Amino acid sequence: MKIKTISLSIVTALSIAVGGAAVVPTVAKDYATAASAKITVKDLPSCSKPARGMAACLAIKRTLFLNGVRGKVRPLATMQPLGGIAYGATQLRKAYGVTEQGARYKVIAIVDAYHSASAYQDLLDYRAMYNLGSMDNCTRQDLPEMEGSTLTAVPAGKNPCFMQLNQNGVVATNHNTEDEGWAQETGLDLEMATAICPHCSILLVEAKTASMANFDRAVAVAGAFKGVKSISNSYGGSDNSELKYPSYAAASANGIAVVASSGDSGYGTSAPASFASVIAVGGTSLQVDSKGKWASETAWVKAGSGCSTYNRASSWQFISATGCAGKLTADVSAVADPATGVAVAFDGGWYTFGGTSVAAPIIAGMYAIGPDFGDSAGAFTVAHSDQLHDITDGTNGRCDVRYWCNARDGWDGPTGLGTPIGADAF
């Protein structure tokens, strides 16, 4: 947990570019009562540590405290807390060189747990902030004819679609958010995917609980949905056998890029990122220059990496003399450090988030922009590895084989083959 304290006077001087315009925060009664107030920031996981057979979301929220009391200071992304960064869609696209917009018939599937009642509105708020255009709710819960109905393809229409299904492929009709932490994760995932591919349609499939068995069912629904180009999984549990959860491999075999976050606990292996059929996405700290272009990245200290003891090496993994007979993570990476985090709209507010939950939907968005992948989406990554920034600095802990936990030239554990230089990388 990262903790730091600064005076209120520093906070009031901070600004950040949001949607291309500089926003200078002002002091309101919500944020302070005296000039001597001390503000503390903590990077807190949105979800609790998972029990056996369960997975936790991998979102980390920058949370501000006033004089040690939580909730007195609202963690607005526009306040750029403690001099940190909250990248919006405009900044992310520029930093990673994305110019393509995608297309309505290309679908990014987001798999999360529990129902989020604010998901569509959160997505609209984010898209409005960054002028990403209209998106229709193609599974409107207020329409009686939607109750109990199934959906297997994007309905006819002009604008990109948002579609929200449960793990049985049925339109979600619950009007209450079931778990706030997972709802934050859902908002984060949807917004990162739409930032990278704004004209793509988005399918949200909500598992009944955060069990790996229920996630497997949700991935099966996503994999069977017509037009799905990529499936983003921003959650993780302990390393486990892929044979227990066949839907990930089935989707990958059908040419869908199945991506998963590598973890937020430093060196150590996490499933489903450890599955041979899954593209494991590690995390970085991202810096841009004065023009907003990519300047540098280092391995994020808490990004997951490691060697699976349950799963074979991926078909696209050409790493020799590692001492690991199984799947090595990560494969590729993107920004994840909360200190260089992303702006997220959630339930009427703006927040700063990090975690490898940021990185996975960014990479899923990159895959969705590109062409079809045949029967091996991961091999497409290797074939275009010259279109990735090779991250050579940073570490995520201690390990037996140095480059399993330390960035270096070429492949390494925390960042894999690197981060995107435009969508051509995928």
C-alpha cells in the first residue's frame, strides 16, 4: 500500500489535462476546512483477497483522507492527487499511438462479477468527457420485452452497442448494484476498452459470483457471442489448472484474443493469466512528454509475473533456458501504476485507478481494432513484437531467475514483450 501525506495548499495548486483542457481544482467544503489540513493518499484494492476457488478484481483506487479520516476528501481524478497522473482517453490514445477508431461490428467482451447498475451510465459519462461519441444501450433494462431474453449478436443499428448479460447469456434485469468494489472494476474495464476502441461495441458479461467456475461460464457466453474480437478478464486468483476451466481455451481456439491481468501483488503467478490459452497482461508506470507522447515506461513494482506449475507454456512463448516448463507471465503490458493511473467515471464521480485491471482492457481494445487472428491470437503478438516498447527498467520483487521479476532487454516477467506502439502491435 502506497501512503503519502501533503498539505492542502499543494493540492490546490495541482492541475491536470482532462479532455484536452487544463482543469485547476478549487477548494470547497467537501475537500477541506482549514489551510493546515493534511491530506493522505492510499492506494486501496477495490476487492478483498479471494478465498480458495475465488478470484479478486485487480483494480486499485487512489483514496484520499483528510486528517486521517476517510471520505472527507473525494478522490477526484481532476485533482491529480499528490502530483500523480490520471490519464484520460485522449492521453492514453496519444501515449500509445492509437489512431484507429474500430467499428460497431467489432465487439470487446468484458467479464466481471456481480451486477453493476451504473455500468452503462458510467460508460456514457466517460465517453462524454472525452468526446467519444454516442453509444446505445442495446439491452435496456427498462423495456419489459428485454426481461428474460437472450442476445447472441449485436442488434441492428447505427451507433456502437453496449450490452449487459449475465453468465447464462440472459439480459441483466437487476436494478441494484450487488458489490461496489466489483462495480468500480466494471466501470474501469468498460472505460479503458472504449478509450482505445471507441467505435467498437462492448459486451459486459457478469458472473453470478467471483468464483472461477462462474467466470468460466461467463467467458463461454462471451466466446459464443458473434463478433467478439477480444475478452478482457481483470481478475485473478491463485495459480490453477486451465483444464478445470475450458472456456478460455475454447475462445482462444476460435481466434478470440483472451487477455487477463497478471496480478497486483508483485512477483507471483495468478490465474487465469497463467493459462496457456490466455494472453497475460503485466503492468508499468507510464510517463509522457510535454506534448503527451510516450516518453518512458518502467515495470510497476506490484505487477504480477511468474512460472505456472499447473499449465503448459503457451504456443506463442519462445523463451529459452528459463528453467520454467510451464506458462510464464506476462506476455505484454500497459500502464497499471496508480501513481500514473487513469481517470475513471463511477456512479456520478471521477476517480483515479491503477492495477493491472487497467492494463488488460487496454490491450483487449488494441486487439479489437485489428484484423481477425485465425486460431492463435497470441502468435499475432509475437509476429509484431517490433511494434512494442521494450521495457528495460524496474522490478516487481525477488525471484530465482532474475528476469522473471526484473525488466531487461527482450522478454521479462513484469512487462512481457513490452507495451504498444500503436494498434499495429496487435
